[in-house]
Amino acid sequence: MLFRSPALIEKHGKKIYFLGADYNYGQISAYATKAIAKAHGAEVIGAEFFPLDASSFGATINRIQSAKPDIVHTVFVGPAHGSFWGQWASAGMVGKIPVSSQTFGLAGEQLRMPPEVSEGIYVCLNYFEEVSTPENERFLKRFKAKFGSSYGYISEASMAEYQALKLWAEAVKKSNGTDADAIERAAKAGLSVLAPSGNVVLD
């Protein structure tokens, strides 16, 4: 989660306004954001939750403007929630209050939105298809050769599964077999694999 690091709080301030999807992931993220904010001397001064089909955010943007937070943290999910970004930009808010997200980019939103809408959104994910490393370039070449170039954007969610399989394979290799207990011991012994996103360590 983005607020595990106090960098945003240190850079922008201690008043956070939370916007999230109204189901377990959004609710749990709000709880975690409040706990992490408190640990760094910050506070969540407002929190709003939206059904997955919600697409109108004008009233919310008005409340944010009145509350004057230092940071707006978002956990939006799905295409309807994507409407927020255009409405935020239309209200002239881009660049006025920093916005962070732990979900923006999972569906390649940054490729579909104009820069004047997506500019300046803080995102913390363990993979972006745009990562320019030799490992990622080799991975994308192999992936597209197998599945074609019209597959769609490869996000952190997809990469997490790939990384998990690579870590499991490394544990099997180090355990010299398929005994479950031996694999578990190998996994707990500090595994690391070089993945398209960089070096991934199982802690």
C-alpha cells in the first residue's frame, strides 16, 4: 500500500481524504490507510465509499474542495469509477491537491487517458508493462509470441501470479523434489527470483 512509506505525508502534508470502492477491498484499504496514517502522525479527515457502478463524483469533489486535504488517496475499481479522473480534471483539480492510488494502472488507464488527466497521480505497484529493463523486454517478447499482441495490458495483478509461480518453481528446485514440507522450508529460507519487474524476494 502506498502509505506504508511516509514519503507522501512528508512531502505534502498530514490530512488525507480517502475514496474507495464499497466492498471488502475498499473498506479494508481504508482501515489500513487510517492505521498507517496514524503511525506517521497523519489522519484521514474524510472517507467515502462508492458502489462499483457509481460514475458521478461532482458532489464528492465539492466536499474535497471544502475539506482542503493535503492528499486524496483513491482505491477505485472498474470502468465506472474511472469517470472520477476526468471529472477531477474538469473541476480544475489536477495539480491542486496531490492524488495517490493503489489501483490506477491495473487496467492500463494511463494508456487510455490524456496526459492532462492522468498527470501527477502517485501510484505504487510492483509492475508496469512500460518498465524498461532487459528482463521485462525479454518477457514481453516471449509473452506476445505466445499470446499475440492484442492480449491487452499486462498489469501488476497478472505479474503477481507470474512471480508467484516463479517463486514456487524456485522453491521446488531448492527442495530437490515435490515434498510439500520441503518446498515450504525452501520457501521460508529467503527465496529470490529475477522477474520482469526486477528482483523479487520472498520475505
